Amino acid sequence: MPTRTRREPIEVSISNPKSGNDELQFIQRVLAHESDAINAIAAGVDERYTQAIDLIVKTADAGGTVLVSGLGKSGHIGAKISATMASLGITSHAVHPTEAAHGDLGRFRKNDLAICLSHSGETQELVALASILRQDKLPIIAITRGPKDGKVSSLQRIADVTLEVLVTDEAGDGAYMAPTSSTTGALAIGDALALAVARRRRFTNEDFHARHPGGTLGSLLKPVSELIRFVAGKNLPIAHETDTVADALRDASQVVRRPGALLVVDTDGKLAGIFTDSDLRRLILRNPDELQRPIAEVMTRIGRERGWPPTTRARFDADRSSRGSLLVGNPEEVAEKIIRSHELFGNSRYLLQLTVGTMPHNDVLKAIELLGTRVAPMVRAAIGGVAEA
């Protein structure tokens, strides 16, 4: 048998004639160019946007569909605009202009509306589609660069309303023709239209959640009732203020899965306090005979009776902010809050308390892992190993 020769690895040298600093400056110019494009569009906003919003709202309220079409990069931008509208309660679909000529015209109905994207306004397939839709009397919104050298494009002549991107050249120091600033501008216009229509139609976050139940956004908008693990009266025992501790514990023992606490209500059925396993341990260590005392005398009073205001979303957001007390967020955010506390108070030790009863066990373990492997090293590195994290 012939022997197999060993293949030596090939070394590939990639030379970069430009310095890293020059490349970063180039990226900054690209981003600035695209930002300037959006600012130019914002400065040119006029009553044409109101007209476009009127048309979309009329279509949506009549049960029609906003069909968005474009070719190439404009087609991709149009698909994203359509998806944004759909998530905001505006029925919308993306339609390929070439496919429309081969049967997809059946998607268009008399109470629909078309948004056509073409930077030049001269894309043949799109102009042909818009011409057919114009004959069928469908309203058309065009997103184009607007007149060039004083000449109005074919698409603009057909459309009911034209929103101009106002980009004369693309990003990249004039060296590249690839659509960049123009597509960014078209996308921004589409986002602005979608949000303005949603605002006028009083679309809420609850409505958004109904159409976007998945992912991080969906989880943030879930009702608390979908997330809580214990429900009062079902798997979370309820005791009355007049019950003795022994009676309350006897009733609580009927629950299969111990929640670690029971709620105490007053004579009107309103929450008066909570009695936890820790309360029970302290009571027994102090005097076991106190099991016969009314639970109202030994329970932990709720914040309302201590004069604490009720927790609101604004209060929670403030507590989880960079200046708040809650250590909620990614490892970098948590480490930053601990470091800031050290800078303010000079403390060399930081004790953290994790919520256990209301968090899934795997989440508790993951939080402990992140505190040990990510947060603590960042804190020690920042303050020179002084703190005991």
C-alpha cells in the first residue's frame, strides 16, 4: 500500500495596511453618516407623514392589510417594516414584486394598502406592480429618495404619498455603492410610521404581548399571575388572625408542597401579615407553649402596617437602577452596584440575600454560580481584593 504523506499546515498571513486606529475612525464616520441621514429625514417631516398615517389607520380599522414590497435590499427592509407593523397590531405582509406578477397579486384586496420601497423609484418590477395596484384603486405609499435633478421618479408619480429618504450618497467615504445609509433611512421611516399608527390606535403593551408572547420582550410583559408559583388558598395556606399558631400549622400541613410560609388575613379577609418557617423556629426556641398564642401576636406584620407605601413598577425600576438597592441584572451591572457601594461607604464585606421561595431552584443555583464566577472576580479586581464578596 502506498504510504500516506503527512500534510503540513498552511500558514496564511493576512496583512492589514491600515492601522487599528484608522479603522475605528472609519467605523465612526460610517455610523455618523447613517446618523446624519436619519437626522435629515427627521428635519424633513411634514404633512405627508400625516397623510400616510391616515391611509394606514383607515386600512387597519377597515380590516385591510398593509402589503409591503421592495426588491433587493429594499425588499429586506420592507419585510422588517411589515413584521414591525404586525407586532403592533397592524395586519401586514411582505410581497415580492416579481412573485406578485406570477400569482401573488391575489394577496391584494380592495381594502388593502401598499407600501413600495425603491430608493431610485425606478425599479421596474416594483413600478409595474404599483401601476397595476393604481388601476385597482389601491392606495400606495412610496418610500424613495425623492426627485433627482428635479425629475420625479416613476414610482413617485404613481403613489398617493411619497416619503423621501433624502440620502444622496452611501456611507463609506464615497468608496462604496452598497445600500447603507439609504436602507437605514427607509427602515427608520417605516418604524416611525408603524409606531405613529400604533399610537393613534391606542395600541398598548398588553396588546403587544398578545402578539409577542415569546422571547425576552414577551417575558417582561407577562402578567404576574402567569409567573407566580404559589397561589393563596390553593398551595399557599391562609390563616386568620384569631387562629392559634398550632391550628394554623395544622391547616397548613394539608398542603402537599410546603411554600415556607402562610398568609394571615384579618376579619375582612384583607392581608394582615405573614408567618414564615423562620418565625416558627424563633417561636419554638423561645417558648414552645407559645404555639397556643393567636398567630396575629407572633406573625410578621406587612409593610402597610409599618407605614411602607405599596410597591409600584416605578419603585421597582428605581430599586433595580444603578442607584437602587436591588441587585438585579447581568453580572456587570451587579458588580458595578457593589463597587459603587464600596466607593460610597468603604465597606470591606458585602452580604447578599437571594430570593429562594419564589425562584425556581435552577435559577437560584445559576445566580449563585454567576455571583461566584463572574461578579466576585470583577469586584475584587476593581477594588484591589479588599472586599469579601
